[in-house]
Amino acid sequence: MESAFTKEESRWLMEFARGNVGTVDLVDAQGRSTGVRPVADAHRAPGVLHRAFSVLLLRDGNEMLLQRRSVAKERWPGFWSNSCCGHPRSADTLVDDAKRRVFEELGIRVDALEHAGSFVYRATLREWTEHEYDHVLIGNMAGEDSLLRPDPKEIGELLWLPVQDSLEALRQVTPWLPLVLEQVRARLA
């Protein structure tokens, strides 16, 4: 019987089963790796600078897929954000880890992700702090919305919005979303 998972997804599932998932890649201000730390520890105030990625999926080059984070999430619950976020194991696995996370959160596979830029930010909500060296990745979604299978533990709602539209209509947005859009809009210009 043939597996429904790719080789990368199968490898990640094995690592997860062994308990080897749950750390972030600590970095300096230039994005160079300096060590690892458990995810929760890196996000407790005041936060420790670590590598992250933000994926923005586009449709027809002019619409972007946003998600409202599940209210069950520890950090930034119920806030609108980019299509998918996560933490790669290292800079070397950034794109593969981002593709895996898109599959986990949205239930779709993306063939390619393009690096649109990076930025560093810090933001605190209650006891949690995001202090991230964030890599912005752009992908294209071909096909119908019916292909999307959002994980309800991660995503509360999905919305397609023109890339150039203001975010003012959305009540709460994650602090990194405007920075992601700045990188994407510059790349598309």
C-alpha cells in the first residue's frame, strides 16, 4: 500500500513521534544560528530572538489568503494573520518546513515558495512575546477553495483579500502581518 505522505512529511512525523519537535532555532540580529530552545521558553516574556517564517499564499497574483487564528491558540488567539506561520528547524530546512506547515494548517501542498524578504520584530501579548527573525515566503494557490482543509485547532476562519487592500476592516491583526505585507507588496511591485 502506498503512503499518502511525502518522504519529508513521513520523516517529520517520525521525528514528532520521537519527541524531537518543539524547539526553535535561536539566531542573532543577522539571522545566524546561535542555538536552540524549547518553543514555549523562547516565547515567554521578554522573548528570545529566534527564526520564524510567514507564508502568504496568493491567488491570481492579486489576492492573498489570510487566516483568523483559532481562539484555542496560546499566542495571538483570534487575530487575523498571513496564510501560515511557523518555526523552521534551521535556515537549511526553511522552505521544506514552511511547505510542511502549510500542509498541516491548510491541508494543501504548495509546489514552490519564494523568499520575499526578512525582518526582525518584537511584540508582547499577556505573558507571551514574539521576538522573531521572520522570513517571508510567497506561494501561489491554484485550484478551488474547496481544496483547503484548515485545521480547526490552528485556524478559525479564512479570507481572500486583495493584496493592496487596507487591513483596517479586520478588527485585530497580528503585529507581524503589516510587516509581512510590506515585504510582499515590495516584492510584487
